[in-house]
Amino acid sequence: IEINEATFPGYHLVSITGDEECPSELGDNVSPLDEGGSVTCTITNARDRGDLEGLKFHDIDGDGQSGEGEGGLEGWIIGLYADDDGGLGEIVESTDTDEDGFYSFTGIPSGDYFVCEGLPAGWTQTYPQEGEETGVVEEEGLGPVCWYVEITQGGVVEGIDFGNFRLGTIGDFVWQDNDGDGNQDFGEPGISGVQADLYLDTDGTPGLNTLTDTFIGFDTTDGSGLYLFENLDPGIYWVDIVESTVPAGLTLTTGDPYGPITMVSGGEFEVADFGYEPEKGIEIEKSNDKSGGASAGDTVIYTLIITNTGNVAISNVVVTDS
């Protein structure tokens, strides 16, 4: 008599126990059984299970790869989700990354799953990218791309990694460079109402090209002359001042556009400043008290009227009458 069983996907044989006549393997026969005799055999099955593991790394340069000096991110939530007919199902379990950014799930019942990362505000996902082994999900609080994995008996799925980049900022000051030296000096005020445009350098050529690089957005300086761009992804940026928004009578004393600015994870680049010197002018009117003519030996008193015709206070003016 052959001992066997109908197979059920996702389970495997653990043992066959019972009377000594029972075989040790499915498909084998029971030892000869005498007429009227009986034998009791117990077949034990278990669910197929496997493991998976991965790393969450700090993608400082935002290139989607774990490079030198880019360590792990500790304390981030990784979730294991059921596959609901090709879509994201219910969460099965979750875990946190350790101090080196590693995580693992062990003893997972065999089957198909999604592995997703929790994504807090102010961060973006740089790895993985959408592909054959991943799927895009639209779930608040999760990274947009999740891994699709198959767990098999005794298998270990490795390399289920995630890379993350902290969004950056660029700013910050447009000011009236009263002395025209290109440096921000005490008492030199900001200029309000000036438009700053931000571009992402995407055309592969040196410098800014407003026709071929990607326009990201604009900001207008506030009452203190400050502007700021936030939540910036990795990339190379340029800031360009719209000259038509600069008040009349001002001349640029610094570079424009400002760049290239290479954004790294968590970068706060707030020195993209622009100085403008106001017009300066002096008008001198000279007169004397002898308009009707002077005789030899007369004392003539000259009067100089000096008028500041510019847009800024001036000092240390020296007038020489030759």
C-alpha cells in the first residue's frame, strides 16, 4: 500500500510518523500488512516560509546609488504588505531599520508581497526606480515605489534596499549695495519686490540657458529683500533675477545668474545673493559776492552749493576748486 497525499501549494512535508510499518517518505509503501491488520500513519505538513532583508541608505548626492560615505538611516519604518491581485493589500507586519540602516523579516509565509518604506515629510525617494521588480503605489506616508517580492520555502530575498534624499533649500537676499563693493555691509538694506527665478540644469551644457534648462518656479523678495525656494530635489540649480522687476536706477554689483548650485541631501544654500548699487551723482553750483565785478585788492567770497542728485546718501566727498 502506497502512502501519499494531495499536495497543497505553499506547504511542505515535515514528517511521517506512526507505527513502525509507516514509510519515511511519501510515495513509499507500507510494510507488508497481514490479513485483517491495521497501521496508523500521521503525515505532518508545515507552511512554506522564507526571509527577506535590505538596507535603507542616505543618498546624500541623490544619484540613486549607495556610495562611499552614504551611511544607513536608523529608525525608519519598513512595511510588508500582502499582494491584492497585483495591488497593495493589507499590511502583514512592519519593522524599523537598525543603527546601520538594515532591516529584515523572517519566517514569512510563502507567497507574493510588496515591501514599502515609510516616507516622512521633507524627504524624497531616490531608490528603487519603477521597473519589473517594483510597483508604484499611491498611499499617503509611503514611498511612491515599492518592491514586489516572492517568498519561497527556505529562500532569502536580499537587496530589497531603499535610498532617500532630504529635500533642500536655496535663497536668500537681494540688497542695495550702497558702496558698490559687492559685499553686504552693515546698514545696506534689502530690496523688496524683486523676482528670482529658479532653474534646474537639465540641458547638459555649461551655464544657464533659460530656453533649454527646466524652470522650477519663482519667488519675490519680501520687505527685507529675502527670497527662498524650498523642498528641492537633487540636482544642479541656477537662480536668475528678472531685471525688469529691479527698481530703476540700480546697477548689478554681483554675478547674475547665480550658479551652479549642486544640491545635496538636506542642503541649505542660502548665500545666492544679489547686490545692486544705486545711482550716485553730485551737482555743484559756484557763485561769489562780486557779481558786478571786483577791484584789485577786494576780498571775494565764493559759495559752493553741492547737491546730491543720486538715490543714496553719500559721505567723505572731497571738492577741489582748481
